[in-house]
Amino acid sequence: MNILRTRYSKAIGRLPLGILVLAAVGTGLFSPSGIAAQEIDATAPGLVIDRWLVSDPIALDSIDKSGAAKLLSGSGEFGVLPRRGEEIAGTRWTLVRADSDSALRLDSLEGYVVEPAASGPFAAARDSIGAPYAMFAHTYVRSPDDRNVVLNWLTRSCSLINLRLNGSHVYSQVGVHGDGLGDSDQLLGAEVRLAAGWNTLLARVQVPESGEKTPGDCGSLEIQVRSTPDGTLNGIRVQASRPPGQVRTGPEPWVIVSRYSNPRPTWRADRVTMNVPVVLTSWSRAVLDSVRVRIRGPETDLRTTLQELRVGQPDTVFMRFPFDELAELAKPGAIRIEARWKDEKIEERPTIHSERLESPLTGLLRLEGWVSGGPDEPIEGIAELALKLPDEAGMSVWGKWTIPGELSGRRLILSAAMAAADYRINGEAVPEGASAEITLCENCIAGSAIEISAVSAAAWTGFPSVLVQ
């Protein structure tokens, strides 16, 4: 996913995943009932997926946070098409329905509608497996047309859930400590593209170890389909068993532009800018090559080409705006985003939401512009993206920043918790034993320079930032 060509009127940066804000799900969940495939009322807040073909538990040596390890035989998770009551891909698949519950306990069939005599063998298989273990749940989602929807799922603090839609990974827009394993339950979500017809949805639930919570708390699944702000769930149906003639499918090529984004502040040289992430995700049958992206703002016209946009894997382009111009982005229609590939084109007008639009610049400010070397002999000309974090003691970095008007009169603190080093500020050594927070200036004066040099005391996990007070 490299950029082949970048043409811009303001600077651009790219990261593998942007910071996104996804609207929370309402508390009133729609729970379908009955044996037949379900159709959702468009006025309901969401469709709870309450019927699955569930695999026997599979013993694991360790948890795979990426979800890439192959746990099923044959075509694996990409191509599995389970059939009720049969052994497919090395495991048996049991029909489980939770007609009145939004959450499905995968470690027990107690209280659910299951096929005859399945409870005994299923329970025996579960009892023979200790943690860590994984279980799969598979269902079909029918859409009358190619359509964007939102998948929301609840991840437990003691488990990890990975989803595949039509064989491709669904990457969540919100993460729990970056890997899906955290200290509390959290709602995750991703906007996806359904194909016209039957779509396959496969959930992998991994439970790492036995803990204070019961296996039922960990080995559970709660997923629902919601409409996008301008979409509908009319005609959406869910069915656990394989529809006649169903094969691997996927939508016609489509690129989804995330509608909610959160700017992040950056200080380089004498300018504070806000980097606004624009996240693009392809949902199609195959990789999209040479996707041309154009982003237009109040005073910006940025064009770039994404060499590859893989199915379900978001790629992020950053627009960079001066801080004092950021309020213009809040106006309706201020940003236009176009994506073109072959003969196709989509256009979006996303809305930027951020408290920073209406408040003074406070909090952490990312410092950009570090170079290798010291202030006397810095190694100039090194591209910032090529500058690696010091990975051992004794490595030198250096940078110089001029205080812009928006930081005048403020207190600036160097936050260096992730970057243990011997620091010099404007040539003066920081006293030995100083904390990880170093005051740069009080009542800072616009136009004055701050020069920071550091010799690492150990490997760094991140570059220093500035805390604005």
C-alpha cells in the first residue's frame, strides 16, 4: 500500500490506521425470533445476528492477535462454507439460535435452540478443551443490493474476536489497547460493503486463559448489523444454514470513506498543524490497483495514488491544515473527497468532528522534524519517515522549533516518558534525575526558538511530545 505519486499544496503524511470516532449503538436492540431467516424493520436500530453454525472448540498453544494463523483445515477461514451437523474444515458445525438474547454463549448450548442430540457431543468437546482455545461461528447475511452497512460487535476484556466478511478480514475502527485484549468490554465497529445476495460472515473467538470471569463471559458473541447514517436495513436477512447454490461472493468494487475523523496536532519548525486522517477501505472481489484520491479543502487540493487497496484493509491519507484555519473544516461541504479507479468514481463529503475546533490548543502536541546527530553536526537531509526510533543507548537525535503565535504565553513541557535520554534544551543539560516531564518554557514568547538534543539512555518506544498547558 505505497503511494506512487503525491502532488500537494500542503504537506501530507500517511499512517497505517487513523483515529476514528464511530457513533455508539442505541440501547434498544432488535431481537428477531422464529426459525425462518429474519428481515429487519428499517425503523429498528439494528439487526442482532442471533443464529449461527458454531464449531467445536479448538485447542490453541497461544493467541493469534492478527487473526492470520490458519486454524481450520482445507481452504481455512477464507473459504470455509459450513453445513449444519457436518464436519467441515476439520471441525463439526452445530446450529445454535438465541432467539431472545443479543449475546450468544459459545461454550454452552444451554438455553438455546439447537439441532437434536447436538448438546451432548458439543458439551463433551468443550469439556475436553482447556484454555487457550478458539471457536468459530458462521452465518449468512443477505442483501437485496450492494450496500454499505455497519458491523458492531462487543469484545470482552478476556477474549479476542476477529471477523471475516466474504473471506476478507474486517478491521475494526476502534481497538482495545491496539490488539483487542484490554481491561474492559468495548464496542467495536467497521463500515463494510455487502454484495447483492448472500454474504458470509465468520467470527473467530479466542479465549487466552482461565481467569476470574467464567468461560461464558469470555466465550460469547454479540454482533449486530446497523445501517449507515444515510442507509437502510430494508431487505437485510440472516440465515445460519447455507442457502442453495451459495458460493464465495463479494460486492462490485467500492471504496468506503470514513465519515468520522478526529484531527491530531503536530508542531514542525514554526508551525502547528492539524493532521486530518482520511481513511479509505476497499470492499470488492479483489485488490484495487492505482486508486487515485483527490481531497479538496478550503485552501487545499491534494492528489495521491494508492498503489494497492486490499479488501477490508484501511489505508489512511492525512490532510495537513494550519491550526488557525481548522475551523473552516467544520462548515458543511468544506471537504470533498474523490476516489477513482478504472472507470469508477465515488465522491464523499465527510464531516469533521473535534473539540479542538472550538477550544484553545491544549494537551499533547506531536513534535516532527527530528534528525539524526547532534546540534553541531546534524545529519541533514534524512526523510522523517526514514528516521527510526533509537533502538539502543548512545544514539543521538536533534531538532529545533520556533514558538508560533498560538503557543504564545503558554507553558510547554517536554513529555519524554517513552524516550529515556540525556537531554539538552537550548544547549543546557537537563539536571540528572529530572523527571520524564521537562519544562521547556513558562509564558512562552512567540518567535523564540527551542533547540532539543538527546542521547538515548535505552531503546525508545516513541519520540518525545510537548504537553501544552
